[in-house]
Amino acid sequence: MGKTRQTYDVKFKKRAVDLYLKEGMGYETVAKELDINYSMVRRWVKHFKAEGIKGLEEKRGKAKGPGQGRPRTSPEDPEAKIKRLEA
């Protein structure tokens, strides 16, 4: 069986970030206090510093917006592909 991934809401993540930034606790101390892995606290702090509260929102499973990710391509006709590859 595959293991299920725990997800945390923004409020919980913000609490962890606040304990680190405002209360001056270390990553491991915050992790023990909240019963989570310290690497998650470190990641959340990093995201919060880079993007603010938006950085704490869940990103897994969300569709990427326009201009993000790999551009979709339509099927290329064989002659155009040959010309492109020869160039």
C-alpha cells in the first residue's frame, strides 16, 4: 500500500512560521511543538519569506496557470518536423 501524505492548512503552517519568526524558536523546537518534521517547518518558512501567505497555500494537484509549465504543442506534420530537425 502507498503511504498517504498529510496536508496541513494555511492556518497551521502560519502558526509554525510564526513560532519560528516571531517567537524565535528553532526549526526542530517548532517541529517538536507541533509534532511534525523540522524540514516542513524550514520549507514553510522559506516559502513564506519568498511569497508571503500565498506561499503557504497547497500547490499539489492544482492546474498551472497560463504561461506556466510546458507549452502544449499540436501535432506537427512530418515534413515540418524533418525541416526542424535538419536545421
